Amino acid sequence: LSLMGQLRDALAQDQLQLHYQPKLALASRRLDGAESLVRWQHPLRGTIMPDAFIGMAEDTGNIQRLTRWVLEAAIAQASQWRVNGLQLGMAVNLSARDLGDADLPRYILGLAAMYRLPHEQLTLEITERAVIGEFEAALRVLHQLREQGFRITIDDFGVGQSSLAYLHKLPVDELKIDQSFIKHLMDDANDRVIVRSIVELSHGLGYKVTAEGVENEATLDYLASIGCDHAQGFFVARPMSADALVQLTTTAL
Ligand code: G
Ligand code: G
Ligand code: G
Ligand code: MN
Ligand code: NA
């Protein structure tokens, strides 16, 4: 049986699992959130990473079920942390197809109510690509989510076919600078110009800004010095289990 055929079973048989990558607030140097990243624990092939099956899920009509599974698992986890006294924002990646699901806002609203999660603690990460296709429909979904107090982030900012002309038309709370601009930041003056400009653009439009792919301390310090709000990356922490994340946030950094 192809992987495609097995994805449906994976959903039914609880073979999916979430890892969480912490997010560091640069002003306070505190971990104050996490991004959920899905993995498929395949009984024979071991761990399969999302790049190998998200596109497939989109092509085979399984993405709606997959996204809804991820949303419920992530919201349940954030709610659990909250009950245990840990205030951490939770970010969930949406795929391009998800914004064509007109019922998504109602589904998310239902989960937030069921798990008693304050809406501002949930962030939906979308890529620029996601809003280009069915622009009007995507815009409706995003507006409904944001009106309910959920947060919207543009993920991988700077590498999509984004147009600055429509950026300000999107209901957005945050830009996440793509890791390709961050990786060589301390060796590449041009990347520093680009990153400083994105930080200024974000703040000028009233958005927060996160840098992803931070792999060393010099980069972290530089980002803090230019007023970037949050950082994510292997230097801060790798994606990890929920338990490992709790350990990390409760021990001093
Ligand atoms: O750590 P990593 O290999 O997990 O992530 C690879 C890619 O898969 C990233 O672009 C990430 O946004 C995407 N991804 C991870 N988890 C999910 C998910 O639950 N849904 C969607 N649509 N994409 C995800
Ligand atoms: O009452 P209910 O279980 O639906 O609320 C769950 C949580 O979501 C509560 O903590 C409540 O404060 C929050 N919440 C409910 N509706 C909204 C809303 O419209 N906006 C925001 N920001 N939070 C809401
Ligand atoms: O597209 P998105 O930003 O959602 O995907 C995050 C992806 O980036 C995941 O695959 C995650 O494991 C990976 N990632 C997170 N931090 C780093 C980092 O510091 N370096 C590298 N190379 N990858 C990272
Ligand atoms: Mn992301
Ligand atoms: Na990203």
C-alpha cells in the first residue's frame, strides 16, 4: 500500500504526533510560546517528517482531517499547560488548502470553548502562498478568526510571491522572517539590511515580528538589538515533546 493510502489509517489509528518548538521573547528572554510541528510515527518506516506527507494530504483530500486533528491536539495541550499554571501561546501551521475551508473558524471556536483556551493564546501560521489562490475566501476565513481574537501570523515571510500591496489588506498580527535570511545573518551584510527592514516594516504596520532559524548566540543578540520581538531556532531550542518543553520552561535559561 502506498503512503498515500496509509495516511487515512494513520489518522484513524493515532499515528500522528505533535512536537513543540519553543518561542523566545527577546526583551524578557523568556520562553512564552510554542509552535506545534506534526510527525507521523509510522509502524514500519519510523518517524516521517511533515514535508513528506503534508503535500500528499492536500492532494488526496486528507488535509482537512489532518489539520483538524492537529488543531485539537495542540489546543488540548495548550489548555493542559494552562491548567498546570504554564502560560504558553500555541501556534499551529495551516496549509494553503485550509483557508478554503469556510467552516474552519467555527471548528476552531468550538475547540477553544471545549478546552477553555483564551483565544489570544492560539496563533494560526499561514504562508503567503495560502492567500494567493482563493484570495476573497481566504480573507473571509482570516477575518472571522481574527475577529474572534485568534492571532494570525505570516510564516516564511520574504520568500513567497508576496506583494507588499496586499500585505496591509490581510488581517495579520505577526510576520515570521524566513530562516533563509537568518541563517547567515552575522556573515552577510545584505541579510542584515533585509532583516532590519522587515522588523521596521512589521512594527510600522503594527505587527509583531519573529525570526526563525536562529542557530547561534550572536544572531540572537543582534536580533534583540534591532528590536525583533521573538526568536525561534535550534540555538533557542529544537522541536521537542510536550514534557521536555515543560522541563525547559521551568528551569532557568
Ligand atoms: O520541523 P519540520 O520538519 O517539522 O517542518 C517542516 C514543514 O512542515 C514546515 O514548513 C512546517 O510549517 C510544516 N508543518 C509542520 N507541522 C505542520 C502541520 O501540522 N500542518 C501543516 N499544514 N504544516 C506543518
Ligand atoms: O466561555 P468560553 O469557554 O467560550 O471561553 C473560553 C475562553 O475563550 C475564555 O477564556 C474566554 O475568555 C475566551 N474567549 C471567548 N470568546 C472570546 C472572544 O471573542 N475573544 C477573545 N479574545 N477571547 C474569547
Ligand atoms: O515552515 P516552518 O517555519 O513552519 O517550519 C519550521 C521548520 O524549520 C521545521 O522543520 C523545524 O524543525 C525547522 N527549524 C526550526 N528551527 C531551525 C533552525 O534553527 N535551523 C534549521 N535548519 N531548521 C530549523
Ligand atoms: Mn511555522
Ligand atoms: Na517558517
